[in-house]
Amino acid sequence: MARPPKGRDDQLSEMLRCRVRPAEYLRIRQAADGAGLSVSEYARSMVLTGQVTIRQLGTLDAELVDQLRRIGINLNQAVHRLHATGEIPPELASAAAAVEAYILGIIDGA
């Protein structure tokens, strides 16, 4: 089941642009990464409240999160190819199995 659509007032429809130097962008991106936020979420929080709430990943280590992200990207690409061609790509099953193995490893380790 798909999630219900956001109300008109909850949609992020307006774009705010500003220019920064490459070194400034690097500092902003690193701060956002350190807080576990996207650059947009980080900047929006800083502009609106002047503070950032750092997301906690719990006991997951950064390497595991990165591996799950990479597998998720592969899985997403394979599903996109499935929708575009109507044919099941061979890497779809292996990507899904890898995601399942990581998740089961996390559950067993908890």
C-alpha cells in the first residue's frame, strides 16, 4: 500500500537557491553528513531554527549503512529496468537476496 499523499501545505514545492564558495559547500555538506541529513534538510533546519537535530543510526556502523545504501541503489536500478522493459533483470534476485541477508544479519546481531 502506498503512503497517503501529503497535504498541499506539507509539500516541499518552493525552491530557495543561494550561491556558496566550493569550500563553504564542502563544510555544509560535511556538517549535513555528520548530522545524518541531506544538504537540503540541513540547510532548511539551520535557516528556519538555527539548530540541527542530529539523526541517530542506533548501533549500526557507517560501513554497514554504506553497504545497504549501495545495495539499495542497485535494487532500485533493477526495479526501474523491470518497469521500463517488463523483463525481470537477472541482478534483481541477487540484489534482493543481498538486502535480505544484510537485514537478517542485523536482526541476528541485535
